[in-house]
Amino acid sequence: MRSACLSLLLVSVCWALPFRQSGFMDFMMEDEPGSGLEPEPEVPVGRAPRVNMPPMGGPVQQVCPFRCQCHLRVVQCSDLGLKNVPEDISADTTLLDLQNNKITEIRENDLKGLKVLQTLILVNNKITTVHPKALIPLGKLQRLYLSKNMLKDMPANMPKSLQELRIHENEITKIKKATFQGMANMIVMELGSNPLSGAGIEAGAFSDLKRVSYIRISDTEISAIPKGLPTSLSELHLDGNKITKVQSESLKGLKNLAKLGLSYNQISMVENGTLAMVPHLREIHLDNNALTSVPPGLPEHKYIQVIYLHNNKIAAVGTEDFCPPGYNTKKAMYSGISLFSNPVTYWEIQPITFRCVFDRSAIQLGNYRKK
């Protein structure tokens, strides 16, 4: 009797062994010579993916969409020529990679059930529409990458949990005020290379973005700095647009801004008092514009360290254009000033002009060549 009980106990323990999670690269060793494992038969095209069934009714392993690679909670289906979002995606997936396919639309039920998804990558597809209800189930989504598609409108009902949105290189012409309503968790936003017009961004469109620190709206058709930018911004990139002037009102309240990119615009004037609106600015790019003089307010600004002014129309540089009258009154010394490709004759600039520059190598001057 005791022997029979012992045998029964051993059998029960064998079936109750804990599940062992395979390593990420273990699947590559299954067909290795000497591995001791039989190669698994390929799944014929058109059939449902195989599901491994443990003996004695144990837990079923996760289903992985055909031709995709799955590990833990990551489902990678990139570069497969897919025309639709695959079916049978596990409900506990946290990262879904569908980039470099031929998906044309995100349908209403394509993402249904993915309640714990955190990252959705749809870069470089042919998406023209996202169903208004498609993103509603994604209550924990943090990163949404929709760059390099054919969207003409911003997706509706984006999750309030979203922290990073990259949707550059699409065909979006307008950003409405309600687009980002309630999205107080947003930190990074990339909207560049869309045909946004001068009035393409409605006033107050960014008013609910209380935490955003990085915005890029480069290579569009906007002709002015958008109004109502979040005060939390630390980086603002507006390069490659059609902005003609920088007014103090446009940067009002941006007390946390540390980097401002305005290269490759048509700026001919920076209004007096503009730099005072951004007291903690450390780097400003104004190269490749139409400035005829050094922007006012630099001597009084205590923190600017890098300023790019090359490829403008600056014909003269005064001894107090960059530094205050006295010595040791600027809290942060300049570490980079570029003035090359301007019509100013550099040998006429007085050396005292750069008395608050950290090192002589930080100054970039050069001859001006007429085009």
C-alpha cells in the first residue's frame, strides 16, 4: 500500500512541474545538430498557427500570429508584407511591431482585446484611415508610432495614457483644438513633415498637454510659431518652415524652454524682449534665415551658451551684441557662436566682442561668398 501511494505521488509531481520560460534565442537552437530536439514541421500557408498542448490539460502556450515572432509579451510582425493587422494576437501583448508592411487601414476591431498594450509601432505602412473606435480599447498605450504613412487626419480617440506620439511624414493638414484634449500624460510629440498650413494648427491645440517637454513641427508650411504652446516645454523644434519673424508674445510663458530650433526659415526679425520670455534658454538655432543683425537681448540673457547665426545676412557685429558691458556678469559662458557665411568682414570684428566666450575655438567665422 505504501509503495502504491509513493508511485502515485511521484506521478503527480511529474505532471505538476512548473512552466520553464524559454530564452529569447532558444528557438534558433531547435534544429541545431546535436540539440537532441526534433525539428518542428512548418505550418502550411493558410492554416492556423500550431498551439502546443501540454499533457494532462496543462495551460496552453500563447498563440503567435503566423510568420510573426513572439517572445514574452512582444509580438514582432514587421517586414512581412501584411495588408491587415494579424488576428490571434495574445491579449497580454505589451509591444506590437507592425512596421514596414502594406497595411492600408486600422479597422474597428483590429486591436480589440489588447487592453495592456503599451507600444504600437505602425511606421512605414500605407495607412490612410484609423477607425474612430480602433484605439479606444488601448487604455494603457504609452507609445504610438504612425510615421511614414498616408494619414490625412489625426487619429480620433487616442488614449489618455499616451506619452509619446510620432506621426511625422504623413499628409495631415490640420490639427484641431480637440485633438489632444485630456492627454495630460504626453511627453514627446513629433508632427514634422506634414503639409500643415499657416492656420493648420488651431489656437489652444496644445493647451491640455501639461507635461510635454519635446515638440517637433519641422518641414511644414506654417508661417508663425504656434500659439498657446505648453509651459512645460524644454525643447521646441520648428526648423524648415516659413516663419518670417519671432515675436515676444509667441514665446510668452515658456520659462522651461532650454533649446529652440528655428533653422531654415525666412526669419528677418527677432522682436525686442523675445529672449527675455525664455529666461532659461541655453541653445538657439537661427541659422539659414534672413537676419540682418544679431538678435537683441543676448547680452542680458544669463544662460544662452550656444547660438547659430550662420547663413544669414548679418553685415556688422558690435562689441556688445553678445556680451554685457562688464566682465564676469554672465552666469554661463558661450561655448558656441557661429557667424560664418554672413556678409560681415570677420577681421573687422573687435576681439573684445567675444569676451564672454569660454574658448576661442567656440567662435566660427569665415568668408562670405555671394551666391
